[in-house]
Amino acid sequence: MTTPPPLLPALAERATAAAHARASGCACGATLTLADRPDATVVRHAATVAKAHAPGTDPEALAVRLGAAARLPGILLPPLGPAPARLHGRQVTFWPYGTPVDPADPDAAPWEAAATLLARLHRSSLPGLPLPPMRGPVKAAHAVARLRAAAAHPGTAPVLRAWAGLPAWARGEAPLPETAVLCHGDLHLGQLVRHPAPDGPWLLIDVDDLGVGVPAWDLARPAAWYACGVLPPEQWARFLAAYRSAAGPAVPRDGDPWPALDVPARALTVQTAARAVTKAVAEERPLDEVERALVDACARMAALPPA
């Protein structure tokens, strides 16, 4: 049995202390580890969640992002404090617990709620708050860098060719073409919770990539899944219709949305495929059906560059 890293027990202790400070009658139970990855460690004690952010996270930028979440409580889950703490060289934030999407019930996925929240976020204005750029392209570039560092794999070449065909801004190598719209930066169904738990309204979580930029990036993951055949057409249609009904600015109110979505959807396809191939190499296994579909989509993209 391996010894846990020093961060995890220390973070659990901090979460317990924060939970007890919030409630005089905490029904003490186990502190649960919700995630323990190189880029994030997350634990829960009772109704309090503590998150250790990725090494190297800018504390000033994170504090600004926390401020945005605090000022948009009907869209983003508000933090329990205005600034991050520091623990074992990592920035740590504290949050109320919310009920996540049930991965075992895909038919109940809240696509309409996610789209509506995104539209409201994209229409939000936070004057006086110096928001940093949305980090979506930088995150995609990190996934590609990890793929380049991994052992050789047949899926690597088509993914890298598709990446090379993207404009520089989508690879995190040039400024974003839009900087006036507040974006989430990493939208997927794991970024939604019901708060108050267990059946409050849906809210967006995870502000690590929040910032100003290209709003179509926030629609790009479901768009990419739809284009790759991973997301059923009816679910994509529900998501897109809800976003348009809420007057989201990322795509036209009617007509073809793909001129706006094409480049971001390609970038998210590459990011997801890069992660899939890197994971398969690390686990010394072949790609599964969904992972092959992503790599095949990259091969098609490389043969037909974006407009």
C-alpha cells in the first residue's frame, strides 16, 4: 500500500476545519477524495469542498476568478472565501458542496441547463474586475504537449496534423480574437452541480479557466462530440436550441452555427484525442471505440483544414 502524498491528508485537514467553521453541528463523517490528479486535488468533508489547484496557478488571477464567481451567484457556484489559501506550494480554495451530474444516467444529462447557464455567462458584464484571458486554448496546448512527450503511438500523427492545421490563437500561440465576452473555458457536464444539494438549481463550477475570450469555445466540446458521432444528434439539438433561446452570443440566433463553431470544435477534438492517446499509452492498452472515433476525426480534419 503506497503512502499518500503529503498534500492529500493536509488538504483533508483543511477541508474538515473549514466545514466545522461553517456549521456548529457538523455530522462528522469521512473526508472523501473527489479527485486526485496532477492538475487538481479535491476533497469533501460534509458540505464543504476544498480544492488544491494545479502547481503554478497564479494566485492573483485565481482571486479575480473567485471574485467573478462571487458576483454571479445564479450562474457560477460562489466560493466560500474571496482569496485562495496556500498549502504545500499549491493554491487552495473552498466551496459549498453541490450534487454533480450522475454519469450513470446519461439520458438525464442537463444539456438545456448547461446551455442556458453558458448563455447567461456570455451575456454577463463585470465592470471593474480585471478578468484574465480564457484559458481554453492554453489547456488544449498542454494536452498536445503531453502527447508529444508520450511514447510513440499510431494515433499520435493524425492528432498532431490536425493540431498544426489550427490557427495560432486556437493553439494558445497568439492572442484571442475576442476579448469582450466572459467565458467558462472548460465546459463539460462534470462542471455542473445542483446547489443547494441535493436538488437545487444547476450552477457552473471550476473557475480555473474562466476569463474573457471566444464564447464559441464553451460550446465546442458538445459540438465536437456531435461531429465525431459521440453525442447523439437530439442531445446536441437540445443544447444548441437552449443556448439560442437564452440569447447566447456565440452563434447566430438561427441558421448554420458551424462557421462560428468550426475552429473551437476542432481544437477540442484534438485536445480530447490527445488526452485519450496519452492515457492509452500510459495504460499500455489499445484505444477504445470512442477514442478511435476521436483520432479518426482528427485524420479527417487534417485532410480538410478549417475555412
